[in-house]
Amino acid sequence: MFKKLNSIASSSHVSRARSPISEAARTKLTSEMFDTSAPNINDSPVRYVYVSTKESLVSDELGAYISYGISALSNGQEVSFISDVSTDPEVALRFARVCTECQLDPIHLPDVIEDLLADVV
């Protein structure tokens, strides 16, 4: 599956410029969402927080465009990132929220995103 995602990215010659998560946002996420006493929908501690990340991308076919990737954070540190998930900020935000609520393990993030994109196309 990684090969599929990587081949899509490499075939379009996309240049990426990602807006990093600000220190203030990271601190807020860490203090509010990594509260291990706060249960999620599974009544288990929050280990992962997913956020949408705005990206400025350039593609040979599309030119310059804005897209949103998904970052997985654990203890305030990015542990996984998938670029160019959606050009719709609301889709990316809802997806990140559901991943956080379900406490998706980041190892499954590429598969879940592939399923999301398969449903959209």
C-alpha cells in the first residue's frame, strides 16, 4: 500500500511546503488532548492526537494548490504524517477528529486513508 501511495506521489512530481504545527498549538494539544485521565469513545486513555496540516503543493499537472495532510501526534511529537489527503479542509479536519476519537494506531493510518480516498473517487 505504501508503494501505491508513493507511486502516486512520485508520478506527479509534487513539490511540498508544509506548515509546521506551531509551538503554541502543540502545547495546547498536549495539555488538552493528552490528558490520560480523559476517556475517548472507547473509554481508554488518549495516546494519539490527529491533526490536519495545511500544505502548499505544486504539481506538474495541477500547478500550485493547497491541500491538507494528516499528522499523528503522540506525547506532542509527530509520529506519522501523510501528505495530500484532501483539498477540502473540512474533510481533513473531520477525518483527524475521527482518528483521534477512535484512537487509531498510526501504523494503520495509510490503509485508512487509502480506504477514505477509495470511497471519495
